[in-house]
Amino acid sequence: MQIGRVVIAGAGLAGLRTAEELRARGYQGTLTMIGAEPRPPYDRPPLTKKFMTGEIDDTSLRADMDALSIDLRLGEAATGLADGVLRTAKAEFAFDALVIATGATPVRLPGPGPQRVLRTFDQATALRSALRPGLKLAVVGAGWIGAELATSATRQGCQVTVVEAAPAPLAGALGAEAGSRTVPWYAAAGVELRLGQPVESVEPGGLALPGGWLAADEVVSAVGVRPEVGWLVGSGVLLENGVAVDEGLRASVPGIFAAGDCAAFVSHRFGRRLRVEHWDSAIHAPEVVAANILGGDERYDPVPYFWSEQFGRMVQYCGQHSPSDKLLWRGDTDGRDWTACWLAGDRGAGKLVAGERVAGERLTAVLAVSRPRDLLQGRRLIAAGTPVDPVRLADPAVPLRDAAVG
């Protein structure tokens, strides 16, 4: 089929990268990008970091829309899809290929009180304007965004309390055992951390807690996001925690693809469907989407990567671990730098290598705190599926790559 009309639903990083990749690969047909926000594509990661502290004022992505020949429709959200036509409240757009890159929407807490979320540039701008010395800020959720915001708000002189229903920070992303190692960071930064603390509702003046109350001048809900795919209900596109796509990022309807936070792709590497809400995915998935729109047959099966800057530390994670994976520590977690490694595979007799029997376990994920070399080498080991020696892996004096067996 000749592709002459490509429509991209979503004007964020994944949408822009798709457009760039299509043009770079020689696509000369029409290209329409539709974005719900009124702003051209911008970078989200700095919003909780340097933008929030006032070190930078703009996170725009320097894209030349004219050079890319993009018909850019801003402030125009996708509302429906049927028979090769995408609908918005303003127009209809016929396509030969559609890329769904509508991202995700923050979850809000119940209650009539004012609450902020932190996803868009405008939301970040409004919150930054509200921060001031002495402000009582309640952050609900001790995940990546909650920790980064607490870090930035504390630097602005705010009195920050982080409320988390789980037994540890980052419990959903890392598990309670690994997440608990970050607890001392909060107190050292002057942040009050309340764990195992659910919230009943957001009320004027603070948070209603079971049997208690937390007064706050501002409340920010940072309890996660949901893929922005409600507009696809009834379209025939299979939805499964996002747009369900195959290893080529193709949706269930021919000619439709998905990338970024809303795409739930099949990972043969990890043996399950993944939806990755990280910058790295928005950068690289569009390479596969563009290639396959133009007739290729490429597969997307990355080792996911994410980073966070919190409480004076660079925290990096790669891979994808399961609760059943074995957690191994590399270095002193009471110190400034250490690494956590997750292992899966044969934990029995192992394999005979050079006359020595070693376990056939493989690395599935790495969490590196201010140890970027461990992260880089660990990601390569995960990608290769190389068995590792747990004893050498646990020794911080041994380069992580040298834990490989064989």
C-alpha cells in the first residue's frame, strides 16, 4: 500500500520523533500532527528539576516544523477514530497510517479541595509560581515524580511533607526492599515522609487522612498516570493498559501504530507486555514505528532505561524485574553510591565453566545510585542475556561487566 497521508495523534516527544524519523527515511507525503496542548513539543523531564527550581525557563524541543513540512494542529485533542478517519472537536483527518502518541494523564485524588498535578508545561509553570519559602506543600506519592518535586520544593524553601500509602518510597517501581533504601534521603533533606499513610480525600486546606488531618497550603497528587486512550474506546483498537501493540508497535487495526507512554508492547526479552513511561522510550520507539510505516519489519524490544535526580543523587534504572527475581546489593546502601541488581534464571547446580561450577543466573534489572558505569555495563549485560556470577556481581570493586560468565 502506498503511504501518502500520515497522521500523528500527540504532539509530544514521541510524536515529534516519529515525524523526524519519517522524514529522515525519505517519506515525502503529508504529515499532520495533532496535539491537545496549545504548545509545540517540549521536554518533560526538566519540569520537576531545573525548571521547577528556576534554573531554566523553557524546555521546548528545537524542532523546525517548516523544514519537516508538518501540518501542526495544537489545542486540538483527538476525540474518536473510525474507518480510517481521526476525529477532533474541530475537524476530521483521513489517513493511510496513524501513529497514536497521546501519552498519559495524571491520576487525581478524590475530594473537593484544590489539588495540582504535574504533567504539562502549564501545570509546572503554575506550581513553580506558587512555591515560596515557608509554604506548606503536601505531595501525595513517593514515586519518581514525588521525590523529584520534593527535592526541588525543598530547595525553594518550602516545608514539604510526602505522604505515601505503600511501606516504602518507589515501592511500585522497585519493590519495598529496594525502595526503603531511599528513606534516609528524605530526612536528610528536611522532608517529612509519612509511609503507610493512605489519603481519604483532598479538602480545602489540606488532606483528610484516616483518623487525622494534614494541613497544607498546596497539595500535589503524584500517584501515577493512566494512558490517554479513552478516545479510542469503540474504535476497534485493542486496549490493554494502553494501546496493545505487537513487537513492531502495530496496533490491532491495520495501519495504526503506537509509541510512547500510551503503547503497551510485546517484549520477547522479558516475556510479557510492557508499557514504559520513560523519555528513552519516546526517543527510540519512533524509529521502529517510522521504519514499519514505510514497509519495514523492525522489532522494538529494548532494555528500558530511566533516570531521576533526587536529593543530590543521580538514580538510574534499567531493565525490568519481577517480584520473584533475586535482589543482590553491590556496595553499602548507607553510603552515597551503590547499586542494586536483580537476577533471574537457574539458581540450582548451575553450569560448568572452565572447570568451575557457577550459577546460570541472568541480570534482569539494575538500579544504580551515583554509579553510572554500573548502569551502562549492566544494561549491556541485560541486552546480551549473559549469565553472571553473583559473587563477583556483589563485589563493588569488580567492574560489573567482569561478572559475566564465559
